[in-house]
Amino acid sequence: MFRQMSRTSGSGCYYLNSMSPESQEMYLRFDQTMRRSPYRMSRILARHQLLTKIQQEIEAKEACDWLRAAGFPQYAQLYEDSQFPIDIGAVKKDHDFLDKDLVEPLCRRLNTLNKCASMKLDVNFQRKKAITLA
């Protein structure tokens, strides 16, 4: 259904290098004859990135709210202070006195925050890289 295109400058995609790998994949999914203008495509990609960021923030807020309600406000505070990602194994050792039924949801929320924090770091790294290349 989709034709695979190379990522070279000869394919007419002169601005692919400035995109994130996820954005490049999205751009390259379109068939060459149906490809949108660069301006429209950049708007679509920007909207996609914004929606991803909003979803990420919602997940992080829900995880922090759960942590506070469950009696683990220190982890929510660590996330808000940008001290994530944290080691889940160390958390399990710190809370070995808890039942497995409570440790599993705790680790699930912490994994969500770790994922959100690493995505934030990736975005900041790409921005810094783009600024230094410009």
C-alpha cells in the first residue's frame, strides 16, 4: 500500500534532516503522488507532536495524583522537580514491606513517569541539537 522511499536529499525531502525520526516516518508514509505541501505537512506534524505532548502531560498528572492519594507524595515531588527517571528496583527494595497488590500499581505509575520524563529529555535533546546545527 505504501511505497518505501529512501531518506536521501535526492527524494525531494530536503527538510527531512530537521525532523525527528518519528516525524520522518510519518512523512515518508505518504505516497509521493499524494504527498502534501511542506507547509501543510509541517502543520500536521506539529499538531501530532502537540497532541502527544498533551497526552503525556495528562498521563503524568494522573500518575502524580494517584501517587499522592496512595501515600507516595515523595515520588510525585521528585517528578515535579525533574529528578526522574528513577530506578524501579530501588523503589521495590525500599517498599518491600508492602503487599504485592500495592507495589505493582506503584511501579506501573513510576514507569509511566519514567517514560514521560525520558520523552521530555528526548525532545529537549532534539531541540538543542537542532539549535546547534542551525
